[in-house]
Amino acid sequence: MSQTKQWWKESVIYQIYPRSFNDSNGDGIGDLKGITEKLDYLKQLGIDVIWLSPVYKSPNDDNGYDISDYKDIMDEFGTMEDWEELLEAAHNRGLKIIMDLVVNHSSDEHAWFAESRKSKDNPYRDYYIWRPGKEDGSEPNNWDSAFSGSAWEYDETTGEYYLHLFSKKQPDLNWENPTVRQEVYDMMRWWLDKGIDGFRMDVINFISKVPGLPDAPNPEGKKYVSGSQYFMNGPRIHEFLHEMHEEALKDYDVMTVGEMPGVGPDEAVNYTKEESEELNMVFQFEHVDLDSGPGGKWDLRPLSLKDLRDNLVKWQKALEQDGWNSLYMNNHDQPRMVSRFGNDGKFHKESAKMLATLLHMMKGTPYIYQGEEFGMTNVQFEDINDYKDIETLNMYREKRDEGVSHEELMKRIYVKGRDNARTPVQWDDSKNAGFTTGKPWIQVNPNYKEINAAAAVNDENSIFSYYQKLIELRHQNETVVYGSFDIMLNDNEEVFAYKRELNGETLLVYCNFYEDSPQVEIPAEYQQANKELFISNYELEDTESNKFTLKPYEARVYRIRK
Ligand code: NOJ
């Protein structure tokens, strides 16, 4: 039952992408000491848990999501001592830390892979997924990689191909091999024994592949196509995750969240209901794929409030009784939420606060991505060379080769590129936004003079102050955490409205998604009740009337007690 009380349901989680967070030593790259320096800021914001994107040893083909040593720290980020200091300093402040677990694949520079590629009878050979080519010598199947091209790389030494669903420097681990699984569980326990508070698990629903790795249907006769139906939520996924729970997790009071592209609500319930003993929650992708066409993420299409609402409501209802939702609108892979779902120009503050209200009042555990709390926005660099993300750069090269214009590709990158979220955190209005005294590894968003943490912290009307209030409300009010969820005004084209209820208390949430001023009315059953304003992103003159007009991007929440 999702009513079971758990600390991770009552928490707000803050994601740190260390490379872009705060640089303490002037090399232009964020680091662990830089994070420790900012713990008081995070405490001031009020969050409970930090999710650290990977800080492990890595050649950085995919900014740390390619790990060459799971038990060591990336050189640019510091040392294990720095990491221990960070954990202790966080715990001293009552902040928990969860680590990223990237075990669908490792780096090709991991010692296991160095062995594995040496010979077909090497003891590590079966740690990875090797196959001979087809008769004509081509790749073992027609799957594409998430980062363009084939999902297979030919390796001269043994004359076979290895599978890499991401870059060729990220070979997939072979979860069919029980020794690999035990290695992963040992490593997880090693970190848990150091005192961490849980894991965010990278593409964890990719680890079980359909045996035989068949070709995917290819009606258009493309060179490579998505093979996702053969590895998303594969045949042994529940078995593996339950085993992980038994072997690594069950003796620790920790939380887990599994990143799961392609997961639907029914399957998400199976992963997260208590009886399954698998995961606490998952990151699903449906709501962040609504503005993608059939061609995938770079195939832009407009997003309607109706689609977004229908989707979020579907997830709220599906996981209301069993299971648990994670609530997010951006992260290190997604565009900035105020640019994508709000208005990052004229109504920057209003829309950022409205979106935060929408998310934080829903049922589930909210995630804040660094800089979101003061409204960081997407970025537009003119020169493709200013982009650093492997997905973006590979896509650009591939599509240019196919003849797509630079202008068209930049348009797509401005909307969807991952570097939108990866520009340095804008701490203040000094040089490089206070992120580094050196040359930042990726350029700072030029809007840092106006949009920065220092300005926001000192302003009681800032987005930051509003997030503080939202987090505080969750900590104080059980209806926000455990209340039921029901949609209101289901047909309204401009307003996303819903209610939460628990033990005779009701929260009515109204979020205006546009610049217009729609009228709404409190449902008849609550019109006689005493209502108090719970939170709003405007100074409101009249909070008594049952009929009211919402200002552009207004969010208003009423609390009613019987
Ligand atoms: C999902 C991560 O969030 C993303 O940043 C990464 O590129 C892929 N998984 C591969 O690890």
C-alpha cells in the first residue's frame, strides 16, 4: 500500500550533476569539494536527499556514465577522501546522499573489459555481450545505439562484435552471467557499508535482453533501427531486480529509484509495489516524450496541456494505491523545465513557480534538478563546437552527413539538447557566474547576470523562496505526501487543476498554463467550507470568492478542513 509511511516518500530530492555544479579548484570542472561548499545552500533550500550523478573513475566519454572503476573517484572530481568528507558533512546537516548506479554498461576502459576483449576464453569474456558477425560479416543484428550508428562495435583482436546500447565506449554488461551480478551486488554493498542512503539506477530496465538478440522489424529498410522491444523490461528483469534486493539492498534502510525508459504505468506498479521487493520508485519518460514525434526525440512537435495532463493523471491514478511515483520535469538529460513547459521570457518567475506547484503538490517524491530552484533556462550556442554532449554531437554529425541543414539541427538542439541542462550552475553575477575561477568546461548561460542563486536567495519573492515554501509544506502536511489524487476541470484547455484528500482535509490545486486569464470555480461541495490559501505565486487580493480569474501562469492552492 502506498499509504505505508516511508522517509523517502516525505523527502524532496535534489539532483547534482557534479561536472556543472561548483568548481573549488579552478580547473573549470565542478568537483566534490565544490559540492561540500554548497551544502549549507542546499540545507537552506530545505531538501532532504542529494542524488549525485556519477562521480566514479571515468574517461568521460559520456560525462561519467561510462565507469572504469566503480570503487574509485573521477580524477577531476577529487579523491575518495573528498567524497567521504562530503558524505559526513551532508549527514551532519541531516542530508542524505544517494549514488548513481550505472551497471547496464561499464566503460571500455574498465579492467573487466580490458580482459574481456583479450581472448574468447578469457575468464572475463562473458562479462560482456560478444557475438560473431552475420555471414556477410555485418553486425550481429540491426539495433541502433542511443547515441547514433550501430549498437555493435567490431573488435579486431578476437574478430567479434560487442554490444553497446550507448556509445562504443560503453559496452553492455552481460547480466545473464551470475558472476557479473554478484560483482555488482558486492560493489553495491561496498558503497552501502560506507553509509550511503540509496541508489538511482541508470537505465536499469535494460539489463535483461531477449535471448538470441533478434533483428528488430525494419519495414522502412533503414540501416539500423531501435531494438528496444528486445531489451526494455526484458524477460528476466523482475528476477534480477528482486535478486538485487535480496543480495544487496534488503538489510539497509535506503531508497532506490530506477531510471526506466519505455516503462508504462502497469509495469511501474510491478516494479514499485512493496510485495515485489524490487524498487521504491522509477523514473518514467512518457511525459517528457510527449513533444517528440514518431522519429524520436529530435522530431519536434508541440505539446498540448491536454496531453500532458492526461499523461500525468494516468500515472497519478495508476500508482495511487500500490507503487509510488517519482515527480520530475527535468534532469541532466532533459531541457530546462521553465523553457520547455513554461515561459522563460516575460513570465519566467510566474511560470517557474507554477510548474513547481503543479509538481510538488502531486503524489510522489519530487526531484529538483540543480539550478531549477532559481529558474535556470535553456541555452543557445551558435557554434556546434560549443556543445559537449556526445548524443548531440553524434546526432549532428550523422544528420549533417544525411544533408540536414545546420540551421535545422541547431533548432532541434536548442529545444532538446542535453547541454541545455548542463551549463554551469549560476551562483552569482560575477565572472563565469561564480562557478569557476578558471575556464568552464562548457560555457555559462549568458543570462547569469539576471538569473542566479545569490539574487534569488536574498529575494523573498524569488523562485528560490517559493521552492523553500513548497518543500516546507510537504514536510508539514501529510495530505501533500499521502493524500489521494483526483483531477478537476478535466476539459479545461488552460488550467491544470486537481485535488488531494486525506483525513477530512482537501487541497485544491489550480495551475494556469498560459498567459490568458481563465475563470474557474471552486467545486460546489466545497463552496460553503472555510478555505484558506495554502500557497500562491501571486499576491492575491481576494482569496474568499468561489469564482475567480487566474492571472497568467498563476498557481493557487486552497486548503479546506472539515
Ligand atoms: C541515462 C543517463 O541519465 C544518461 O545521461 C546516460 O547518457 C545514459 N543513461 C547512459 O548511461
